[in-house]
Amino acid sequence: MKAIQMVDLKSQYEDIKQEVDERIQGVLNTSSFINGPEVKRFQEELESYLQVKHVIPCANGTDALQVAMMALGLKPGDEVITTTFTFVATAEVIALLGLVPVLVDCDENTFLISENAVREAITPKTKAIIPVHLFGQCANMEEIMAIAEEHNLFVIEDAAQSIGSSFHFKDGRSQQSGTIGDFGCTSFFPSKNLGCYGDGGALFTNDDALAEKARMVVNHGMKVRYYHDEIGVNSRLDSIQAAVLSVKLQRLNDYGNARRAAAWHYDEAFKDLPEVITPERVRNSCHVFHQYTLRIVGLDRNALQKHMMDNGVPAMIYYPVPLHQQKAYRDERYEDGHFPVAEQLALEVLSLPMHTELDKQQLEKITNTLREYVIANR
């Protein structure tokens, strides 16, 4: 049996090696390394896949969030609501722009931002909401969009973990994650469901004016070369990364199916263990399992993680400290205990290996290793 990885990028590469190598060599042959034909090609392919009018490639997912806020014209002092249970980048860019991060709690079963908490956090200074589609499924975008419309707020979807997922509205409509709000933002970090071989990111929007502004912002504020109409940044997706992403985009649905099959195996293996709470699927969103995250109750989660690591099974904690308890984001508004769900999740969550190359032998090793610890330590 191959060694088990949290994400097995090497095996995935070996499966697509010939096509990836040819596309990278094509970039080298043309030497169009920045904004070359491969970037335009990937942009158009992703627009078609997402059924969105505009994809604006950029350097990474964090930049995508920053560019979205800049393009929307948010000003220092404006409040932006997001979840405390997420990767730091979501709040990081809010603070970097001099905006005010307003953190709220999440749902204990789905880990997604609580729309009720969003509603309660709105003040006259609130200008935007950033729902995070955590671990691979969509937040309740129907309710969040209704809140935003009621209060005249922007919505920026953090879809860094959910590309390929979709949200199903009550009227029967279905939209890809990241294409519902004013902007959607994603990351192409190598371990993402659609990942490149370096850094990369993109913004999505159906608004022509916002797309034009975002394209200027990512390119030093230029529409015409050397004429700077906006304050911008230097954030571009390079052609080699676009070439890799173009190859992998054609397989994204297959990758999602492989992840769901692995998740089903995990579900079945743990369904008789009350100490192990498997991920809840949101009824109106399909799950693409960027992570398969359990809750471990009534047992020492950290000891279980060590047991698994000692037995050759990686397991990670996403996330061990909510944002409001991070040193950089401590705020007198948020005392310990302020967000009880997120704080409890930080003590319980454990993510198992999740990628497209998991085979039956590996899955059985993972599940058996976890089961033996749980049964032995009841």
C-alpha cells in the first residue's frame, strides 16, 4: 500500500502527466509567461464551467478577496461580517484594507456561517457580508442574499474550498458556488479541489462594471497600458499555472465524484460510533469535500490524532483556534465564550485524508485505525 497522504498531488500528477507536461512546454515555447494565451483560455473555460459572465484570474485567493473589496469601493471604517471559524485570509484582507472585521458564530453541524448571527451583527456601518463555503459546501446563500438585499449590503463569497459545488434555490434554480453574490473568490493553491502547481486565484462576477474594475485593480489600476485610473495591485495568474488549471478543470467533476465516494466510505465506517459525528450535508448544496471533517465527542481528540499519525494515517485540525481568539485578531468586543459553537468545534474537529487518489486499501486503513482507537478508549 502506498503511504497515505492528506492530499496526494504526486499521484494525481502522474495520471495527467503527459497532458500537463505538453501544456507547460507550450508556454515555455511561446515564452508568454504573463497574461499569455493559456490564461485567456483558462478564463474562458472556467466562465463556461461556472456559467458566469466574468472570471478575473489573479495571483492567489487572498488577493481575490482584497481585489473584490477594492473593486466594491469599501472604505476604512466600513464593517464587513464574516465567520470566526475559517482560515485567517478571510478576515486578514478586511483588516489590511482598514475595514472592520465583524465576526459571527457558525452552525455546529455544517460548520457554515450562521445566517441568524449575520442578521444580528448588522449595524449602520455594515457594508458587506463574506460567507465562507467551508470544507466544500455552500452557506445558505438564499437567506444571505435576502439579508443583503434588505440592508443594501454587498456579498463576497469565499469559495476557496468549494469550487464545483452548487447551491439550489427554493424556486428550482441552481448556481455554482461563487457566482451568486456580487463577487465570488477562489484559490488555486495546490491542495484545493482545483489546484495549480504554485499560487493562483480568481474572482467571479456577473456584473460587467465590477468585472471591468476588478480587471483594472489586479493590473496596477490600468485599463490602457501606463494609464492608471484606479489604485491597484500587481496580482496576475501566470501562464504556466493557467495551463495546469486548464487540464485539471476538465476533470473537476470526476475529482468531485471521487471525493464524494471517499466521503461515503467514511460515513459508512463510522455510522455506528456515537463518538464520531460525520459531516452533515446541507440539503440545498452539493458537497465537494475539500475536507472531510469529523467532530470527536467524549474522547481526547488530540490523543486520537496522535494515534492516527503514529500509525501512518495523517489527520489535521482545521481550525484549532477561531479567529476571535487569535492574537492578531483579539478585540475587546469578543471575549472567550462569545462564540461558543466555534470554540467548541475547535476542540472537536478532525479532518481525515481527502483527495482524488484514495483507494480502498487506504480507506480501510484510515477507518480501521480510527475505529480501533475509539472502541478501545470508550
